[in-house]
Amino acid sequence: MAGTDRTEAGTGGEDSGAAPVIVLVAPQLGENVGMVARAMLNCGLTELRLVRPRDGWPSEKAEAAASGALEVIQGVCLFDSTEAAVADLQRVYATTARPRGMVKPVVTPAEAARELRAAAAAGERTGLLFGPERSGLVNDDIALADAVLTVPLNPAFSSLNLAQAVLLVGHAWFLAADATPPRKLETGGAQAASKAELVNFFERLEAALDETGFLYPPEKRPTMVRNLRNLFQRMAPTEAEVNTLHGIVSALRGKRDESSNE
């Protein structure tokens, strides 16, 4: 889904030191690393560490698959072991879909996001571990983590590719501090109509409806008028839309005048 705005800050204004590091342990394909980089930048994550990438590094295939997320690709750091990759971190979450028989907290992405942000606010550096595409993390890697992160999915089919997993977890982290309103009316910059403009339209419409006999019988007119006004108020029309409504009333009154003169 396209939607990049190059005028916006690359990480959504986040302090990169507060964002969790993404650690890919033994990733297999350069294309997958590139798609992970793209998913990371979608969520304002920029620090990517690779542990023993199978196809080596740098990777032209990774750069091509990153689709413009070059700041992530160009900043990749390589490590020979998972221990070295997480050595400077104070809190690490290991992602896995399978129970491992270890005594560890198991959290959802949303809970991990809250804990990661709280840890970052306390000055801790944090990270998220992801295993190889085919087999996932080994138990020795998970033993380095403070908690296991599992994404709730269909238990009969919970398989994710590497980029999907990073995107789901990264998006949960992003949402934990996102202030986007859950619903808004997109007006394209148009100005909302004032109450005076609405009342002017209401009065013209009601006068036209009186002429046609629509607001009848008289004892029901107040209720009918209120219902009509509430209907248009719920629309929250713009100035341009009110002008269009005026045009409709004028056109209908003109048609009526024409027919009455025939």
C-alpha cells in the first residue's frame, strides 16, 4: 500500500535511542532482510543488527527489496553471535510462536510495546530478537531474553514470514505512542460551514418545502423541521457543500416555477 510522504521525518520524530533494536539471527535471504528493513521504517525503527547472515553482507538483493528504506540497510551492523549482538542492551524480547518449556514471561506485542517504552523512558536500551526464516530462534538465543513475545494468531495456522513478524511487532510498538485519532473527517482543506450559513440554508429549504406543501399538517411542522435540521447537522457540511445544497433548492424551485407557468 503506497503512502510515503517524503516531507515527514523518517522515524516519526522518535529518538532513535528510545526505539528497540531489531536483531535478526542467521537470516537466510537478502530479500527477506530488505523487506524487514522496509517494515522497520514503516514503524519508525531504524537500527538493524544481523547475526551470521547466510548469504553474507552487504546484499544487493536486500537493498532492492528494501524499497527505499536505505537508512536502515546502510546502518546494518554485523555480529558473529547473538550474545555479541545484544551485549549493550538491558532488555531483550525473543519472538517465537512455539512454547519452549522455559520459565519466562510470555507477552503479546501490545504488552511488549508498553514495557519497551517504559524501559526506554527509564534509560534502558532494548531489542527484539527474530530467528531464521525456516526454524526460528534456538533455545540458547531465547535464554538470553527477558521475555518471550508471541503474536496471537489462528492456532491452526500461525506461520509468519520474517517481515510480517517484524511489522506486527514494530507496529504494536509504534501504536503505543501514536496519537492518530481513531476517526476523522477528511475535508481536503475545505472550511466547515458556520451555523449562520446552515441556518440560512435551513430557512430557504423550509420555505421551499412550505411552498410545496411538504411540511404538512401544520401541527407536525416543528417536528419535521427539527428532524431535517438534525439530518443536515449530522452531515457536518462544508461551505462548498452548503452552496451546493442552495443550488439544489434554487434548481428545484426554478423547475416548479416553470411547471406552474405552463
